[in-house]
Amino acid sequence: MSGPRPTPLLSVSGLTKRLPGADRPVTVLDNINLRIDAGETVALTGESGSGKSTLLHVIAGLEPADDGHIRLDGQDLAALDDTGRAALRRDRIGIVFQQFNLIPSLTVAQNVVFQARLAGRNKASWTAALIDRLGLAEHAAKYPEDLSGGQQQRVAIGRALAPRPALLLADEPTGNLDEATGDAVLDLMLELVSETGAALLMVTHSQRLAGRLSRILHLSHGRIAG
Amino acid sequence: MRRTALLALLSHWRHHPFQLLTLVLGLALATGLWSGVQAINAEARASYDRAASALGSDRPVLQAATGTIPESVYIAMRRAGWKVTPVVDGWIEAGEGSVRLLGIDALTAPPDFAPAGSLEGGAAADPLGFLMPPGRMIAAPDTARRLTAKELPPVIVSDAAAPGIVLADIGIAQQLLRLEGQVSRLVLAEESTATLGNPEDFLEGLTLNAPQGSAGLQRLTDSFHLNLTAFGFLSFAVGLLIVHGAIGLAFEQRRPMFRTLRALGLPARTLTGLVAAELASLAVAAGLLGIVLGYVVAAALIPDVAATLRGLYGVPVEGELSLRPAWWGAGMGIALLGTLVAGMGTIWKIARLPVLAPARPRAWARADARLAWAQGAGAALLALVALGARAFGEGLVGGFALLAALLLSAALALPLALAALFGLTARLARGARAEWFWADTRQQLPSLSLALMALLLALATNIGVSTMVYSFRLTFDGWLDQRLVSDLYVTAADAAEAERLRAWLALRPETLLPIWRVDGEILGRPAEVYGVADNPVYPANWPMLEALPDAWDRVRRGEGALVNEQLARREGLNPGDRLTLPGGAVMEIAGIYSDYGNPSGQVAIGLPRLVALYPGVERLRFGILTDTPRELARALTEELGIAEGQISDQASIKAFSREVFERTFAVTDALNVLTLAVAGFAILTSLLTLGAMRLPQLAPVWALGLPRRQLARLELLRTLALAGFTFLLALPLGLALAWVLLTVINVEAFGWRLPMYLFPAEWLRLALFALIAAALAGLWPAFRLTRLAPATLLRIFSNER
């Protein structure tokens, strides 16, 4: 007989998010419930406008929810103010954006260690290994604008994983890359996630890529289907 | 097609009203300050012309070395057939100061003699009233208001009259000036000089001077006007930096629109023409606003300018402003020219824009290496020009060329210097936040560089000019303390009163020091010759710059003369040189003394020598050494019947001189503040414009865990750091500017060189001002950042950009 389920890393219950519409508010997320355990990799799929990115943003504390609760390691995001949510992101969450959103004034190496240093958890040997594993060693002193799209996305992944976050949120991390580069980037991301023990919630349009993760959630009209 | 395209182009401004405001206000400020200064200059020059006509200096003039010509000489010349008209010239009390009174003979003045001409505006209606006692005085409105003394004849106000000059019949003027039987000069009709021989033969010491016109006054005040023009140009350049930034930003934001319009079939030439027409319309609107602003600036400053010209140069200028069509035209012209200069690069880019040029919303703000090199080379070249101007430049133009090259070189070098500085701070920074802060600050430089250049120019000018003014003030105060040796000054009403004063004081312990002088020409320029009494107070206090060892003995013996610094510098005179005085006497120069604030050359010789050379010298003014000036003044009034208005004490003369000094530099202060305000506006507009464009850089940092409040604090801190570092760089530049002003410009303009003093407290005040201005400019964008909806930042992470 199996024991009680461990406390989930992320639990979302009754989450509702409304955005201003032309006449009245539009419900983008409608009573979402989900849980993700440590080390789990979850794909979030759905058609355009289904609310995938919004769900990711609300979980990251980038946007407040209108109803419901989000708990990360038992910490309720609704109880935190802007500064508290910023601290939670800094310390526990890594984010990979589709547009990379690197900091143009910092070098590749500085970008990778940026969040880890903000969180006060920069471990030089780990970030050096990370830069090496991501194939960025020879580009470390370059600026983001000098890199290709695939290279920039690898920098973004490195930046997100450098502080060894508990939860990695990735918003279509391969959406701007060709298939081969996208596959290579995902391979690397899964490998590193597995090594760090982080959970991954990844938004993707691609069923093929989603199939490589341990679980798929499908979002339709603001609700999790199935 | 054109209309549709134009409407599309104009729609940009509807969506970016603040950018439109920035462009129009920047241009209006630039035009306003420029045309305001031009209006002041035009007004002053018109006054000089009127004054020159009123004084008869546009005709040949006969003058005597003794200062006055007996009326009998005039009568003899008329009988001999000379077309000559007498003029009596002197000063009468008016309000807090005095005005110049000209007495003319309306019957003998030629019809085109300007003072007679100006009678038409005033006395034509009552010619007998003008000629017969008590007579009438004619004055410009501003001057007439100051004529309040009861004993003066009724005043007729005339717009045609020259400022600061009161006109009366010669008989009336002789009475008021106590010059009965004397005239100050005889004005000749030019045609009579060629036919009747030499008019100088009528009296020994009579000299014929060629007409000067207003050139003398203009030459005297050239430096002042050049100074104002330089300020106007500086403000204009600062304003153009704003306009250039706004036009460049509008271009980059509209680049996709230009591309689309071209792709839809609009020819490049039409597009260029439409953008040029759009800019020209904006320039006309901003120009009109600027001219109105200029009028307001000029009207506010002109009373102080008039006071400056009266106080520092002794030149009368009306303290009121009239509207001149040429000035409107010039204002509009400069607005269009400024827009052309600021927008030329953009128009050129549009003309050469490839149809498929990609949109690069931040390209305008990104400095590429080539631009940095070009800027560096430009700065180095201008630094060389400055060195060349210092080594080989001559006159005021050379001095201002040095200043302009120095300022522009520093402005061009500023972004490079700041980039190097922030590169260093980024390397030295510890912690991710500090590293990002300095690296990001460095990245912001190209987009803020125009505003920072404007701030650098404004701050450096402020430091330079205030160092000059404060050095001048300190030197002037010390000089006044030294130079005003007497405790009381008395001007006797006539020779009899002067004699009574002498006799009365001979029985008292006080010492009487005659202050007598004659005016004449030395080395072809107007100059004053003073007599110095033999009293130890002079050698003990007179501020000498250079002197022979026994200078005062030579003066006492009547062998040596002292000359003021401006005369010595202008003519290249040194102690030991020989100098010809008015009337032909030659004396050795025994020393050179400082004489700040005096526009004329001046010579001091022993009093007995002055009386011997110029027996007709007016002997009415005296200084008195006393320990009890108040009691003595009271005694002079009560016992000798000398009017209070004829007595002034040292303290009130000092106070008056200092007041003149303060008013003189009020204009400079006002222009300083205006230039700083324009620079502050440049920073504000740059920061507000950048506010929205900064989001792609700030959003990821926020997402990675830096709260908006902290980001806002860092943004504010960044503005302060930029202003602070710019101030640090402006400080040496400002001091270099002060050095040039004191050692090159002042010497050329006024003829005296001032010692340079440093005023760290003043720098601190200015640094605080710069930081407060930067904080105010940065506060609103920072506040907006704290209030920014997360949704706005999140848009950066989606495809909505």
C-alpha cells in the first residue's frame, strides 16, 4: 500500500484570471486546478489564446490571480506583496521566455549568472559547468546581440537554471528556433532539469515536443481539459 | 496621394503628443532665447544711433582742451561765415542718478541736425515756449519719468528723443549747468570745413574732430553684445539638441510607416518632400511661439541691459522694447534654419531609405563604433582648433572662437568619457545588481548623450561665468575699498562756493583733496586726465599693477603720469614710455593702476601740473579725509549752505557702485538660469521619451526578481549618477571657461585682467541644483515605473511588441 502523497511543489486551486475586454472582463483562466511535484516535467498545450502564457505568468507571480490559490512549496502567492513575489521568483523560480529577453548590456557570462547572483546563490563551479554544457564557453565574453537565436535561447536556459530553481517555467522556449535546434535545446533543458531536480512546466504548441515530457496538460478556453 | 500620405505621417503626432510637444517646445525655446537676445541687441543699437545723432557726433565737432569754449568764439565764427551751431553738454540730477542735458540753438542748427529734428516731435507746437524762460525740456518717455526735480522746466515727452538725453534751448541749459557764456562744443556743417580755412585757428587748444557716428558707442559695447550673442547662441544650440533628439526619435518610430508608404508606391522624393514640409510647418508654429517667448524674455531683461550699458559703459539705452519687423523675420528665419540643421540628417536618411529597410526601433539610440570614432576625432580636432585659437587668435572673435571650440570639443567628448567611466565602474562593481546598473547606464548613454551634452554646456557655462562674476565682484570690492580714499565727496555749485569750502576747511583738521579732471583725446580715443593732490593717502592706497620705483615722487614733481590698465593694455604702454596728453604735453609713464568698471582710458598727473596744463579745468569737485563724515556733512550743509545733493559719503558711493555691479550681472544671471532650465528640460524630455522604450530592458530584470519599486529607485539613481558625473566633468571645463573669460575675453573686451578666484561653495550649490534638476526630471519616469501595470511589462514577453 502506497503512503500519503508528498506535499506538491506547486499546487494551483480554483485559479481564475479575468482580463479587461471591449464590453466586459474576459475570463482567460477559469477555475484551474493542478499540482506539480518536484522533478516532474509537464507540458502545457492548447490553441492560441487559450491562456497558456497567462497561466505561466500568474504562477510566476508576474500577474495577480483574481480568484483561487497558488502555493509554491506551501507558500501562498496571494499572501505576498510585489516585493515578496519578486523574492520568490528570484529564489525559487527560473523562467525561460520565447523572446529570450536577455539583458543586452551584460555579457553572456554575466547574463547566465545574473539571477543566481541576485538570489545570492551563485556557485562558480556550477555556472562554469553550465556555460560549458550549454556550449557557450567560447561566447562568454560576447553580448547577446552577437549571438544566434539558438545560442541566445541557451543563454536564457542557463540563466534560468543557474540558481538551481525548484520550478522552471518555460514559455515556448523553442518557438523561435528551427526543428533541429529546438530539439537540441529541449534535450539539453531536460537533461539539466533532471540533474538539478527541478520541476518543469513548459508551454508548447508542438505535440511532438510535449510527448517527450512526463505529463501533458491541455488548456482550452481557459480550462484544463481532460 | 500626397494628402493621404501626409495624413498618415501626421497621425504619428496624434499618437505621440508628448513628442510633438517636445519638438515644438524645444524649437520655441531655442528660437525664443536667440531672438530675445537679438531683440535686445537691436534695441541697444537703435539707441546708439539715436544717441549719436542727438550728441551731434555724426558731424565734425570743434572741442577745446579746457572742456569749454567761450561763446565769443562761436559768435566770431558765425561772423566769419562758418555754418556752426553751439552745443552745451552736461549732467543734471534725475531720480536716483543723473541724465545728460544737451542745450542746442534751434535757430542755427541745420535742418538735418538730429537734435533739431527731434524737436519736431516735441516743441514744434510751442516754439516760443521752448525758447523763452522757463523753457521746455524734451525727453524720451523712460528718461522723462526720471525728471522729477522741482526747479526743472516743464518736460515734453517725445518718442523721437534719444534715451538718457534731455534736450533744451541752449540758454536754459547754460543756466541749469551753470555754464553761462560757455559752450561745450561747436558742431560744424560739413560743407563749411572745406571753404573757410582751418577752424582751429579761432582759439588756441581748439581741435576739430571728425564725425564718429554711433561707431564709438558700438565699439565700446561690442564685447557686451558679443557676450549676449554668445549666450543666445549657446541656448539655441542647447535647444537644437532637444529638437534633434525629437526628430531622430520620430524618424525611427515611423520607419515602418515610411517603409510601408514606399512599398505602397509613394516615390522617395514625394516622401522626402512631405516630411520636409511637415517639419517646416512645425518650425513655423514653433518659430511664432519662440518669437513671442523671445519678446517676453527681451522685455524682461532689457531694463537690466539698459542699466548694464549705463553703469558699465556709460551708454544710454532706452529701457523699453519696441517691435521691429526685421526681428520677427530673423526669428522665423532662425527657427527654420534650426529645424533644417536638426532635421537635415533625418531628411537625408529618408531620401536614401531602401524600401525593405528593417524597423530598428532603438537604432537611433545605439552608438556604433564608427560614430564613437567620428565623435572622438571631432572632439580632438576641435581641441586642436581651441589650441590654435589660443596661440594665434586675435581680438574678441579669437577669444570666442577659443570658447566655442573648447565647449564643443568637450561636449563631443562627453559620451566617450562617460562610457569609459561607466566601463570602469562596471568592472569595479560587486554584485549582480551593481554590475547590471553600471552596464545598463553605459548602454543608455547614446540615447541620453544629447541631453547630457546640453547639461554639460549649461553647467560649464554657469561655472565659468559665475567664477568670472564672483572673481570680478571680489576684485571690485577690494578695489573700491582701496580706490575710494576720501571719506566724503563734495561738488561745489560754482567757483565761489568751492573757494568758500577751501577757506572753511583750511581752519579745520580735515584734509581737502581736489578731484579735478579734463576730458580729451589720447592716442585718438576719448580719455580723462585727473589731477592727484600731493597727499600720502594716494601712494598708500592707490592700486598699482606696475610702476617705476619712484613713481609717486615723479607724479608729485610733475614729471610722471599714471595710466589706467585699460589704456596701457589697449595701447601697449609700459612704465617708462612717453605719453602725449590732450593739448600736446608729453609725460613719462610712471605706473599703471587698475581701474575696473571704467570704459575710458584715464591718466593721473600731479595736481599742479594739471592746473598748469589746463588752466580752464573745472575746480568744483573735492574729496575730504575725515574721521567724522556724518558730522562734517551736516556742518557743510548748515554752515556753508551746501545742498545735501552735492555731498556724498564713501559708504553710499560704494553702495551705489555695488548696486550698478549687481544690476550689470543680473542679465548674465538670468541667461545662466534660462540656459540651465533649457538643459533641465532636455533631460526631462529625454527621460520621458526613453521611459517607454526602456521597458524591454527593464521587464526581464523585473521578471528575474527585482521589484518595480527597486527598479524605479535604480532608475532615479541612474539619472542622479549621470547628472553627477556630468557635473564632475563640467567643473574643469567651467574653470577653463572662466580662465578664458578672465584672461582673454575680459582683457579684449574691457581692457583689464582680473585675478581668478575659486568658489567651491558655489560649485556645491550648482552641483546640488544639477542633482535636484536631474531628480525632478527622473522622478516622474521613476514614479510611472512603480505604477506600471504588470500587464504592460508582460507584453514585452509576448509577441505584441
